[in-house]
Amino acid sequence: MLFLPYFCVMDRIRLHDRNFKLFISNEKIEEAVRKTALRLNHDYADGDIPVILSVLNGSFMFTASLMRHIDFLCELSFVKMASYCGTSSTGQVRQLIGVSDSLKGRRVIIVEDIVDTGRTITDMYALLQDMGVSDIRVCTLFLKPDAYKGCVRIDYHAMEIGNEFIVGYGLDYDQLGRQLQDIYIVE
Ligand code: 5GP
Ligand code: MG
């Protein structure tokens, strides 16, 4: 049994078959999140009330922290991207679940944990465009610029990292490690 005490920072942790070492402190993350919220506060000070779409599961912690610093009126919905097999010609089809009210004509801010190749965000962007959303912006905690192959503009990113695999602060390794307050990198 591995205990993950919240009151002490561990240098190294083991999740499943992998070892991870401390990479980014919670303090640094919180400061980057606060700065990102300040940019949003500036850009959304006027205009129609936006809907924040927080993409589960990974972005729950980022969203909670970001929301504490946001000072403009906004709605919040937690959504999930689901994949299912389409016909042989369409292959994998992706669907957005959890959007209850119509987003037609609304301004949307997508809140993601991490943008890697950009496949997820590209699919989500296309689905929102099909719903008639009037303006879409992307806000991610982490961006991997060297891995990113998408065409969608990443409007806000709190931090950049290389092509490493990280866990913590909402991000998992095979469902473990999401509750870690700091970010750990695979060894
Ligand atoms: P993309 O579609 O941009 O290639 O990948 C996005 C998704 O892959 C993220 O939402 C996340 O679930 C997963 N992912 C990409 N890089 C990492 C990483 O370094 N750590 C973790 N835990 N997940 C990652
Ligand atoms: Mg994600």
C-alpha cells in the first residue's frame, strides 16, 4: 500500500510500474495559474457571459484553482470527450458528453489539463464549431510545443514543458496520481 500524504512533498513516487521524480512545485503551478487567470480577466472583462468547458478528468484541479481567480461572470460545465467506433470508413468517432444547455451563439473557453499532439483539442474544437458556438478559446495548464501538430490556436497556456510524461495536479498515469499537488516526471 502506498500512502500519499498531502502535507509533505515527496521527491520520488511510484505509480504502477513506473518511478517518477518531483518536477514542478505546487507553488510554481499556482503562480502560473494565477497569471493565466489575470489574462482571462483582462480579455473577458466585457462582452457576453462565456461558458467555461472544463474537460474531465484531467483538468478538475486546474479548473478549481483557475475559477478562484476569475472575476468576470461565467458559467461552468464539466465535459468529457468520449470515443466510439464508427463505421469502417469513419473509424473512431469522438463525441462531447456533458453539455446540457445549447451552446449555440455562446462564447466558450475550453479548459484542458495538457495539450500534447493537439488531437483532442482539434476534435473538440470541430465539435463545438458544429454546435454553432460563436467564439472558442483554448486555455490549457500545460502545452508541449514540440509535440503540438494541431492548427487550433492555443490562446492561453500556464506552462510549457518538453516531450516528457508528467503526472499530478489532475494528470494521471493509468488513473493514478491525480491528487498529487505537485507535478512529477517519469524517470
Ligand atoms: P493530445 O490529444 O493533445 O495528443 O493529448 C491530450 C491528452 O493526452 C491529454 O488530455 C492527456 O489525457 C494525455 N496526455 C498527454 N500528455 C500527457 C502527459 O504528459 N501526462 C499525462 N498524464 N497525460 C498526458
Ligand atoms: Mg485532457
